[in-house]
Amino acid sequence: MANNYEVPAEMRELAERSVAQARKAFEGFMGAVHKTNEQLETNPTLASAKDVSSRAVSFAEANVTSAFDLADKLVHAKDPQDYLTIQADYLKAQSAALEAQMKELGDAVQKASGLKK
């Protein structure tokens, strides 16, 4: 049986534009988050939270960027098998990234709270 998987060009273009618009909106949001995070540097009472906050923001940004990259790849999938392979690769990489991020963030929280030097 032949594989008749074909996404109409209009649908693919709409998906590409949607991903690009969402990415641009997210970048604007992250700009505001970075400005807010910079204010932690000027407040001595929040100085210990700065490292934790910076790491959390960095991880969130990396994870959302990774999701946008996934969406870009999925929009260009050639067939259902390609689609599933792209998703599986993403889930494997993202699982490893999240595990490392949680360990690093946990260490930063312990350090900020004085439990770890």
C-alpha cells in the first residue's frame, strides 16, 4: 500500500507562520523576564535568589526554545514515520535535559538556602 501522506502547502505555511509568531511573542516575553531578573542584582535582600532565578529562567527559555525547534521540525516532517522519529528524539533529549536541569536547580536552591557550600 502506497504512503499518501501529504500536507497541503497552505496548511504547512500556516503552521510555519504560527510557530514563527509564537516564537517572536515568547522572545518578547523573555526580554521582559530578563529585565525583571536583572533587578534582583540591585536588591541586596534578594541576592541569594538571583542565581536560582537566573538558572530557572535560563532553563525555561531553553526548554521553550527546544519545543519551538520541535514544532519547526514537525512542520517539515516528510511522513508519519519521520514525525514519530522526530518526536521520539525530542522526548529522549528533553528528558535528559530536564534531569540535568533539576539537579542543577536543586543544587542552586541548596546553596542559596545555605544548606550547601
